[in-house]
Amino acid sequence: MDRRSQILQMAGHLFSQRGYHATSIRDLAQALNLQGGSLYAHIASKEELLLEVVRQAAARFQEVLEGLPEAGPKEKLVALVKGHLRVIAEELPRATVFFHEWKHLSPPLLEEAKALRRRYEEGVQRVIAEGVEKGVFQVENLRLATLFLLSALNWTYQWYRPQGPMPLEEFSEAYAGMALRALGAGEGGEDGQA
Amino acid sequence: MDRRSQILQMAGHLFSQRGYHATSIRDLAQALNLQGGSLYAHIASKEELLLEVVRQAAARFQEVLEGLPEAGPKEKLVALVKGHLRVIAEELPRATVFFHEWKHLSPPLLEEAKALRRRYEEGVQRVIAEGVEKGVFQVENLRLATLFLLSALNWTYQWYRPQGPMPLEEFSEAYAGMALRALGAGEGGEDGQA
Amino acid sequence: MDRRSQILQMAGHLFSQRGYHATSIRDLAQALNLQGGSLYAHIASKEELLLEVVRQAAARFQEVLEGLPEAGPKEKLVALVKGHLRVIAEELPRATVFFHEWKHLSPPLLEEAKALRRRYEEGVQRVIAEGVEKGVFQVENLRLATLFLLSALNWTYQWYRPQGPMPLEEFSEAYAGMALRALGAGEGGEDGQA
Amino acid sequence: MDRRSQILQMAGHLFSQRGYHATSIRDLAQALNLQGGSLYAHIASKEELLLEVVRQAAARFQEVLEGLPEAGPKEKLVALVKGHLRVIAEELPRATVFFHEWKHLSPPLLEEAKALRRRYEEGVQRVIAEGVEKGVFQVENLRLATLFLLSALNWTYQWYRPQGPMPLEEFSEAYAGMALRALGAGEGGEDGQA
DNA sequence: AATGAATGAGTGTTCATTCAT
DNA sequence: CATGAATGAACACTCATTCAT
């Protein structure tokens, strides 16, 4: 891994643990056995680092959407939930920054971060909408259902720990079940207009 | 409202909007038409301010738990969801600080904040556990179900805006419905062992 | 004792213990069960307090000089040493400020403090000069002998504690003996050209 | 001389002239043609600077004790007095800080400063004690005699100026003479048990 | 690439002092 | 007389960033 990647990795780690503002360039340099000024041979600014971490996380989440199987809504939703939680488990620091620290970007870059987040949310909404259209999901309000699902998913970065007692597979299986039920697509029913 | 309450209110507002570290004492003072140093006639430190805001929010959430009706699990859960969302709607800045900024407290005070959050989460878990015991809720894993619910509820502070297009009543009604279904207590069924 | 005297006493106490700059007006007020601003009904400024304490100490030392017995040089010197040490013992805080903290006065007032100290030193020098003229003291260099004596006397405020194990009388008796010998006026000899 | 030594030297100079609390980090930086914050590339804190200056002075005084000739008590005491006064003359700023400003250290460091001072005083006391044991010095009270000598010596930093009219050699010669007499070891007598 | 010294703005906090009440 | 709120300047110290080496 080249220097820049090392720096980005460590930045993700520290930003996620302490927060962007509470992490100084010197903290970051020290964690890499460097002097503060030395980072500037590799990066343009602290803020660029933040944006880059956000972009990397966004890319991982976007891959989930793009890798969804061509299948019925339930299967798709399960894949989405599992994929989302896998990204969080595998990329906890970056995901944390994606969910929280992006707010500290300043206007020009902030827009990009917002757009990345919006794009993902729209993708999630499409998955639900498709299920509703096909009569598999029953929701009163599409937007609200999307936000309910995203909330349940996003907040997990706050408490799920991959090294913890619950393996990812068990965790995401159970989570997907609750998500389906919340969307009115309980266990039994066929997937699609059977 | 006395000066200290004004300061606390404004601190909650700014901490929630910009984050604790990105809000300087001078920012806070300026928002109150004061000089930076003048705040120290009313507060002991910036950190004390943060803790106080966290405490106030925690108190509001705790009231919800304590005001739950003596009723069946479904009714109780609905009241919990609605109460939680009402606190978020009515106390958006403080709730935001309660969910996020508490992390920036330093060790002695950090423990108090963690304890306050833990106490609330345990209360929520008890409500779900009761429903499970009475056979009203069907969940695979109690802890996970609690975290699912808390996630769906907590993250709302990120996107729900009381001045937005959706009135609180409609929002929380729909949200409660999804929560119930997620816990395996769909519409129909009696509340309790009918 | 009126308020102003109380304030002056406490100021002497705190200035001597912590130093002028390390004692804040609020420290002083607090020690008197007052609010910081309240002191200004009684004093003009912090610096005025310092000068006043210096003046009070200077007056006590000056009294020693003026109360010296009309007697031979040895007797006079013994009275001077004992008087000086008594003032230190009885007025430790003020004496400490007189010896040290006067330096923090700013130019206009600084001159007064310097003059007070100079006046006392000149008085001490006259006592020694008289002994030299009368052939009782044998010193190589009058100025140096004076400074030697003053040094031995002044520094005592650093270590002599009236509540300590050595009673003032014993202490100053022994001290006077060493002073006399240093000035070449050992035990035996008559006092004056008998 | 490297930057850190320059800073320490200037710190000694300013602390001795104005006092520790009356010397700001910006004063110090300005005297070195730097910005305030720039000092922190070289030092850890203002207090560290104070302790370091105290240590350097203590080392110089301790060298005097350790370089004392193996000779009779009178010769040794003369060497001690002259050595002590030479350190004051050559290291006036540091010596001043050693005598006065050490009090502003806070507890953990304060103890070190006290220990350094105590060690030196004990060394001085041993020199006198030896002379007393050998019958060369006659003192009523060993501890008091030590404090008398130390007082006469220490206070000199307040008034002796190396650039002044009196050369160090003449000054310390005369001072040593008075010290010897104060200890009851006048000119004539042999040095030792003749 | 990396260092180490420097900058200038900014941090939270304290200060002596003022003043309406 | 005393209070409590306020000021404006100062404090020690940290920050992101620059740059000669």
C-alpha cells in the first residue's frame, strides 16, 4: 500500500474514532511515524482527506446497489440489507465518516458529499418502490418507509462491532427479516406476483 | 429565561448544527451578543455546557419511558415510538447532541453520558421484552430487535424536520406501524394473549 | 478593623504567599467573602494595594531605626538586629512583600518603594558607620559590610517561621552575636573607646 | 548555541528581571524575534522552562560544593563563599530564578526544585559542621549559623552587579572575611587544631 | 520524501476593572 | 456597600499550513 493510501486509511480510522475536528494533522502524522509537515507531500489539505474518505465509503455502498441480483423484491431487499451491513462491518471507519463527519466539509466539497449520500438513498428508495409496485411490500408512505429502513441500517455503525459476539451473517440475516416485516413483506408470501 | 438557560439553549443549537469542536466559545458568545469571556460568569467550562445539554435531553427521553401507559405491549410500544419521536421533534438540538456530541466529553463526564444513554436503551428493551413474553411480539433475538428499533428511531434526528412537510402525528403514526410490524406484531392481532 | 484594613491585611497575606501576579483580585475577594467587583468600593486598584502594603512594612522597619537606644555602637547594633528580626517575625506577610513584591509596582509607584527601601538601608549603614568611627567595628569596606548585614537580615523572611521551634528571642540573640562578630566587634571588647 | 539553549537563556533573563508570572510567552518569543506559538516547537510548556532554568542554576551551585579543596575548614569556607559568589556573578539571571522564581512551580515539579535547594544547603551546613568539629569555628547553633551564612550569601543576587564598581575578587574576598568572623574564625588563628 | 522550524490565526480561559442595580 | 453581569485585553497553548534544507 502506498503512502497516500496509508494516510487515507489512518485518516479514516482517526476521524471515525475522535471526529474530524478533534483529530489534528499532527495526530495523524504521529500515528504514521511522520512529522506533521511531511503529510503535505502527499495530500493537499486536511479537508481533502476527509472528502476522499467519504468518496471511498460512498463507492463501497454504491457497489452494493449496483451488485443487487436481478430477482424479486424480497430477495433484492435482503441482498441490499446484507450488503449494506457488510460494508459497515468491513469498512467501519470509512462508513462512520460517511455517516457523520462529512458534515464538516465546507461548501464546495460539502455538495459532493451530499450528492453521494443522496444518490445512495435514491437507490435504496428504488428498491422499495419496485417492491411496492409489484405488490410485495405494503407501505403507507414510500418516502417514510425508505427513511425508516435507512435509519435502521445507518445507525448500526454506532453499535455493531465486527469483532463482537454476533457474526455478521447471523446479524444481517436477522436484520433483513425485521426489515422485510417492517415493509409489510413477512416471511410467508411469495416474492412477486405469485 | 435566565442567562444560563439562554446559553444552554444556544449551546444546544450550535453544538447540534456545527458539532461541539467546531463551535467555539466565541461563536456561542457572539450568538448571544456577548464577548467570549463573559460566558464564564455563568458557566464553568465549555465541556460543562455539553454535559448539561446531554442531561437535559436524557431527561426528556426518560420521561417518555416513565410516562408509558399501563397497557398492552402494542399500545405501549406505539406510545414509546410516538413519545421518542415527539422529543426529537420538540427538542431537535438537544436530541442531536444527545445522540452525537456526547462522545466528545472527556472521561469523568463521558461515563455519565454513557450511563444516561444506557439507561434509556434498557428501558426500551424492557418494553420489547414484555411484548415478547406476552407472545405479542415475535423476535429472533431480543437484543437485536431492540437495537433495530433504536436505530430506526435514533437516526430520525438526522432527517426529520418538524417544520417540514410531514406533521409529527402522521409521521410518528406511520413509524409506529412499521416498528410494530418489524417486531412481528402486525395490524390485526389482539394486544395481549387474546 | 475596618474593611479597608481587612483587605490590606489579606492582600499582604496572599501577595506574600503566592506572589502579586499570582494573586487575582477575585482570589482576594473570595478570601474576604466578597465578589471581585466589591473590592473597588474600598480600593482604587490592585497596584494601590501593593504599594500600601509596602508602605506599612516600611513604616515598621523605619520605627526600628528611630527607636534605637542612645548607646554604644554594639548595643545599638544589637537593638537593630533584634528589632529588624522582630518586625519580620511579627509582620511576616508584609515584610515579605516589602522584600520581594515591590518589584512589580510600575514606574511612578516603583520609585516610592525604592526610596523607602533606600532610606532604611541608609539608616542601617549609619549605625555601622558610627561604630566604625568610634573604633568599635573593624570593617574593610563600609558599604560592603552594610550589605552583608542587610543580606543576613533580609533573607530571614525566607526561612524564619515565628511558629517554628526557635523562639524569636533566642534566634535574634544568636543572630546579633554573629552580626557583631562579622563586623569585627567580638564579645569581649568594651563598647566604644572606654 | 541551539534554539533551545537560546530560549532557556532568554527565559532565565526575563524571569529573573520581571518574575515568572509577569513574563508572558509572547514577551519571551518577542525577545527572540519569534511568534508566541513558535516556541512550542522547542519547549513543552512555560513551566518546563522554569524548571530547566532552576536545574541549570542548581547544577552550578552544586559544582561549587563538589569542587571544594581538601583543606582546612577556613580555606574550605573561603572557597565556598567565593565559589557561591562567583556563580551569582556569572549566572545572575539563573541564580535569581533559583532563589526566587522556583516558588511558582506547581506541585510535581515544585518538589524537585525544593530538593535541589535542600541538597545545596545541606552541603553548606556540612562545611560549617566540619569546622566546628575541628574547633576552628565557634558557633552557638549550627543550623542558625548555616542559615546566617546562606542568608548573607543568597541575598547578594539582589544587589551585586558584576558590571558594577566592585570587582568580583575584591567583593568575595571581603565577604569571605566577614563570613569567617561571623563563624568565630577570625583572621589570626591557624586553620585546624594547631 | 521527510524534517524541523516557523507562522498567524485561533482555542478555551482568566484577568482587572466598570457599572447599573 | 455589595452584587452580578459585562468588557476587552491578555493568557498559555494548538492548529493547519509553508518552506528551506
